Amino acid sequence: MNYTYLDCLASFGVGGAHPGGLQLTKSILSREYIDQEKSILDVGCGTGQTSAYIAEKYRCSVTSLDSNNTMLEKAKQRFLSLHPPINVMYGSVENLPFIDGLFDFILSESVTSFTDVSLTIQEFKRVLKPNGVLLAIEMVLENSFSEEELKTIVEFYGISQLLTESEWLNLFQKAGFKQIKVEKFKQQFDENNIDTVTDFSLSENIDDKLLEIFEKHEHLTTTYKDKLGFCIFRCCV
């Protein structure tokens, strides 16, 4: 069987797989005004680490969406003790199963790059309320990459393209987002901070091929840690 990087994440049940992990998520959300009246969509929620934090911290309405059933089952297990409950949904970010103007915030943590980016960003805009905010953490192409290195990353992660910062901005503007702020982020790891430690929810009988994919991801992360860029985009409707 030809497994993908996303299959690997699902089998290992990786929570906080995005750069910066839960620590960065907490920092980003702390800058926003979020109360119990707000509604938040966590797209590509994975095992639900971020959704669980939001529900416990802010006591607001949280919807967790993913297109991987293994991830969703693990998220549901994580959410069992939470009150208020989190609304868990299966769906594609390229065709969100929601009416227009439903959410105050959308959180996309290293998700959009794995989709048809243009379609996804348009969907984000559609389901946000007036003055709603998209918070996205995404990979960004920097000039330091050779063609061979770029090909390696694109093929391994199964993404159609790696966008520059200006290309991301272009797509956000084209979709109708009016206020866009960009912050560059450099991955740092503090082994003494629990929020930067990878969270796992392991499946039974994990195939050795999936372990090989995980090891290659670790290798690529280390190899390109000074070259692969990440940005935090804050886009307001």
C-alpha cells in the first residue's frame, strides 16, 4: 500500500503537527477577543488537540472538521469529557458543509497547503461572518531552495505547490479578505515546555512503512529547518 504523509499523521495520531505546536496556537489565540458567544471552526482538526484547548479555555462554540476518519475517531475520544461538547464533522475544506457567514474565527494549522489552495481560501471567506477572522499557519517557499529540494518537499508531503509569501497574499486578497497581516515564524523546540512536545494517539499495529514516513519527515524537518519558511496569516473579512 502506498501510504502518504497524512496517513502517517493519522496512524500516529499526531496532535499539534503544525510548526510551533500548541504553544504557538495559544499565543495566536491570546491576541484575539474570544468569549463564550464566539463560534470557531478548527479545520483539519486532526486528533483535536487545538479544539479541546479552545473549548476548555474559552467555553465557546467549537466545530472540528477533518477529512480523515481515523483522526476524527481519535478526536471524539479526546472530547468525551468536554462540556460544552465539540461539534465533530467529516468534510472537505474545499467544499465546507456549512451555510454562509457562520463562524467568527477559522483556525487552519498547516492544512490549507495540502488542498486546492484557491478553492479552500474562497470557502474560508464564504463561511466567515462579517468581520470574521481566518488564522492560518502555512509553509512558505523561500528563495534558498533548489529545484531538486523543492521537488523533494512537494512530492513527500503530497502538496501541489509551495507558495511564496506574496503568492499567499495574492490568493487571500483575490478571495476578498481585506485586512491581512503576516508574521514570520521560526520553529524552535524547548524540551522542557510540554506545549512544544508532540502529542500522540497511536493506532494499533502500525505498518513499518508508516514509521519510515515519520522518520523521513523528521529528517526533512531537520535538514531544512533553516530554509523552509512558515508564516502566520491573520485575514479579516
